Amino acid sequence: MIKVAFYDAKAYDRPSFEHYGALHDMQFRFLETKLNEDTAEFARGCDAVCVFVNDNVNREVIDRLYELGVKLIALRSAGYNNVDVRAAFGKIHVVHVPAYSPYAVAEHAIALLLTSVRRIHKAYNRTREFNFSLNGLTGFDLHGKTAGVIGTGRIGRIFIDICRGFGMNVIAYDSFPAKDSGIEYVSLDELFERSDVISLHCPLTDGTRHMINAEAIGKMKKGVVILNTSRGGLIDAEALLEGIKARKIGAACLDVYEEEADIFFEDRSGHILNDDLLSRLISMPNVIVTSHQAFLTEEALNNIAETTVRNIVSCFENDGVCDNELCYRCGNIERCKKERKEKCF
């Protein structure tokens, strides 16, 4: 039996993981706490840990897990910026879920966009109080507007397809353009200058951290709408707030936030929020914040559980590769496994 310490567990996680785990004689130890230096000890006696986006899997945590005999870190997410993959190399294998439901994230981004530009959230609040005035609810057509998409992986391309369905013009930026995709790629500066709507669909790396900063915002159109359903660290939140206050940014729709780790996924309604920056953003009438829920569909939860369990099983029962392994051997973290038909170490 494979024993897995499942950190940051939520009620919506358990059914799918219990179902797929039972099919492979896998035992999950569901823990509400997040993984960090203080909670790594809870993995004692387990073969693997299953972690999410706000678990802190740094060098110290990895070393402690290694001392406890943990052999695998299984991310139940696509992003892995919270894991020190370099520190794990040679000690603990790391796997992730590269794709679970790109439609879920792309559709949520569009939902945020429509809600913002058509003032649906404001109308909803008004009509619940029997206020049927239309004052202040004027929006704008998406048809004919230019959407700038940063990152054209599966989610980004689905977002592009939806935008085209609305009759929008689409331009994109990606360090690795998709060949024969029919996408109009431009430089990042040109994307900033031309776009009415900018949507982020790229991973968080040293090169992309704070790619939306004061300088970038200065190049954008007045009234631009910024969407982020990827990673909070892509945006310098201080610069974003200043851009909103200066009326340069027309609206911001955020499903992620750089300092979300101790806030998102939790009920803070009975507490004073200590993050002044987030409080100020939420207070803005042209800002919509959702709590990292873009992935949260029944289809996505099922796919995440199925792929994560398969990843774990492959690493313990397969003498060849670990499915969806992340490796630091050659610095090509995600693509290394495609070139080598064995575990990374």
C-alpha cells in the first residue's frame, strides 16, 4: 500500500482522490494544514506527499521530507513555482499535473471579463435590493476589441478561441510561439500598446515575475482591462493599484494574488484582513477578485485526482519513467522526461 500525506486538504478534494486511490490500494492521510518547515513531520511514515499551490516546498522542507523517507512530491497542480525542484533533484522525485481542464481556467477568465465589462456584479447587488436603475452600468462590446494573450499553451489557446468567438481581434506573446497555429505573435511592448484586454496565461518564473509592472502599465492603452488567472506574482500589485488610481487601468480581474498563501482558500469573513494592499484592491469599484477558483469544476477536480494518482503509481510501480516528472538534471524542467525514457535519477 502506498501511503500519501495530503496537505492543504479541502472537502472538495476528498471524493475524487478517495475514489482513484481506492482503485490502486493507496491510502491518503488528509491534512488541513499546509506543508512547511513546521508541518513536514506529519508526513512521517508516508511514501509520498501531495501538495497544492500554497504549500511551501523549499529546500528545508525537502531535506526534512528526505530524512523522513518520503520518496515523491506529487503536485496536484500544473504550476510548480512553490517547489524548489533544484533542491529535490537526487533526493525526491517531483511530479505535477500539466493539464487537467484548460477549459475551466479559460472559461473563468472570460466569465471575469464579461462580469467586469458588463457590470454584472453591480447589477446583481442592486436588484437584490430592488434597485433597477441602469445608472453606472454602461459597459462596452467585446466585438472588435483587441485581446492580448500572454502565454499560448493549452489554456491560452482556448482563451483565444473563445475571444475569436466574440469577434475580437487577438494578438499574443510567447517565448516559444506555437508553430502553424494561426496566432498573430507580436513583441511584448506591441501587445501592451495595442491591447484593449490583456490576459495572462503563462507560468511564474524568474523571467516572468512582475512582468506587469509600472513600466509595462505605462505602455498600455488608457482603460485597458487586465485579467490574471495564472499566478499572482506575474503582476506587481503595488504598480497595479497605482495604475488603477491613475485611471490608466480600466479594470482588473484577479483570480490569483502574489501574497495569497495565507488568505485564499480560507474563510476570513470574521477577521480583519491584514493585507492592506489586497484590501485596497478589493475596495476598488473596477476590481474583481476571486479566490483562485478558476480550476474549480467537477471535470477538473476529477482529472486532477486521476492524473495525480496515476503519477504516484507510476513512480512506485514503474521501473521506467515517472509520469509527468519535473527534473532539474538538464535545466529543461518539463521537457527533460520527453527525451529520456527513465526516471530523472
